[in-house]
Amino acid sequence: MSTSCVMAALLLMTATLAAQAPAPKTAAAGVISKPAARPFSPETVKRLTVPDGFHVSLFAENLGRPRMMAVGADGTVYVTRWETNDVIALRLGDGNRAGPPRVVASGLEQVHGIVLHQQQVFLASPTTVWRSTVEADGSFSTPRGIVQNLPDGGQHRGRSIAVGPDGMLYIAVGSSCNDCAEANKEHATMLRTSLDGGTRTTFARGLRDTIGFGWHPETKALWGMDNGADWKGDRVPPEELNRIEQDGDYGWPLCYGRRVPDHATVAEPKDLGQPTMSKEQYCAGTQPAMLEYAAHSAPIGMTFYTGTAFPAQYRHDAFVVFRGSWNRAAPTGYKVARVRFAKGVPAAFEDFLTGFLSTDGTAQFGRLAGIVVAPDGSLLVSDDSNGVIYRVAHGATTSR
């Protein structure tokens, strides 16, 4: 046989074997698509849309990078700013606008989560939770670390916290990576501690990054929005609304959505202590998402509506802030969505506050972060890219 014939045969064999081989599991799928950022101006407020009967106004501006929020008994709005490691307090000035911000805590590295509970304030950074007392003038006493050595921030440094109906502190700890088998088993979890930090357990696991979570006001069930992984395509995996139950496994990094095995992940069941299971078997034992949302929308803040100023049909529904995509050809997110609940069960998402993304998807007018119900029943929504907080109210329009 001639040399050329041998080479041809070898090439044919190589091509045949390659065609039979499985596709690489780690192949990235996706694009980087970031709508151009537009600065805040009075025109930004005018372009925003809400359902009939609602209106949007500016609550505060020139705040730097406002992130998460909590409201005191006297109506003071406390806002974390993880870029400047501090917390500011806002009080109503003229009309429905806040007065000048006042720094009430500083030197707290990458402070993000905040919750007020019985004159105490709890603040969370990537590795520490502090506790402080709210003084009569609205300032904070010197924060004291009560939970130490949380897993490092990694890719997801924003720690969100809340006090549950059981009087325990819940801490959302995101994954250290986009897609991996975690070495520290406290990554990608919901932790639960006593209010003094003395006890600490893993309440639920397999949660890639559940920044926004809360308890339904009637059923007291815990619900949270989980962020799916990047680089798996425009439509995979979906963002998830989960009912988070004690000892529940929500699948990440092996599964997503409604128990769908992720065959693109590098992780295997053996990495999670199940060496004899297939991914299909493992996923069958996990908790499925109760609702799904467009991939890469990036859910951040979440709150249940407990006020009385909105129409009755909004009572005890949830509102979710979607920060917006960057790893998707057609941008999505950049809005606040309502989650309609029926008898304590989520029924559907629907747009509530939109207009932060241009019609053609090439420009964005805000990267939203936190959301909270104000004492008057309005919603406050922070934009940490433009340093503003918006107010969404129902009823007569007020001046902007």
C-alpha cells in the first residue's frame, strides 16, 4: 500500500473516532453582550413604566453605590454600600424625597446584607456578620462580629441575611465559582444561625446564589430566587424561584430547573458524596424549581408585599429585582417583576417596573439591586450603578 493510501486510511479512522466521541463537557456556550450604560437624568424617571394606577418618582440620588436596604420603625431607610464599606441612613425630607444621607456605620469591608430586628441591626460581608444596636437618633452602636469565617466571597461576594419567623438568622452564601464542585461545603447554601451566632447549621444546599429571599407573610414558607450559571447558552439554565425547605438539596452544580441534569458541568455526583449515582439519579432526589424565569436575568433583591397602599390583589405577592444579563445575545432582565401568589403558591411572573432597557436592547438606564416596602406602602428600589433610589407608589401622582 502506498504512503498516500496509508495516510488516507489513518485520516478516515481518526475522523470516524472523533465523530463517535462525546462532545467536551466543559465547552462554553454564550456571548458577552452588555448594553451601553446611560447615566441617570430626570428623563430616566419619565421613561419608566408601571401598571395603571401606579407611578414612579425619585426618592434619593447621588448616593454612590446603594445596594441592599432595610427600613426602621421610625421610617428611616438604611442602605448598604459595599464599594465604600459603609451604611447610610435616609430620612424623609420635603414631600416624598429623602433628605441628605448620613453615614451610620463604616469600615465594614464589602458590607452587603442588612436586616433590622427588635432594635438590633445585622450586617453581612463576605466572611463576617456583625450585630449592632440602633440608637435613639437612628445611628448604630459599634458593630460586633458574631458570625466569623464564612466561606470566602469568590465569584459571589454578596451575602444576604434575614431573620426568620423562628427567630433565627438566615445567611445566603453563594458559590465561589460559576460551575464547579465546591471544596467548602458551606458555599452554595443557606446557613442558619442563632441571633448571637452561637449555633450554625446548613439549612439548605445546592443553591448557586440565592441573594433575594423571604418568607410568605401568611404561610411562613421560605422562598428564594436562585441565579443560574453562565456560559451554557442563551436559554439555559433558567433562573429559579424555589421553596427553600430544611435539608433540601436544590441541585447545583449537577442539576437546574425542574431536576434537569446538567451534562455540561465538570462536577459529578461523586464530588457531592454519591460515587455510585448517575446525574439522573442524583437530580431525581433534588428539589425542583417552583417557577422558572429567563436565563441570565440575574435576580438580586426580593421582598413580599406587606403594605396596604397597593390594590388588594397585590397583598402578599412578591417583587423580584432582575439586575440584567451580560452573558446572553438578546439582553434580558433590567426590571422589577411581580410574582403572583395564589393561596401561598406562586402562579406566574409579570412585569411591574420596566423601562431600564432600551427597546432595541443596546442601552440600559440602571442596574437595579435592592427592594424594600416603605412604611407608607410604597416600594423603594435601589440602582447601584447610578446612585439613585426609586419610589413606586399607587394613587395620586406626586411631583418628581
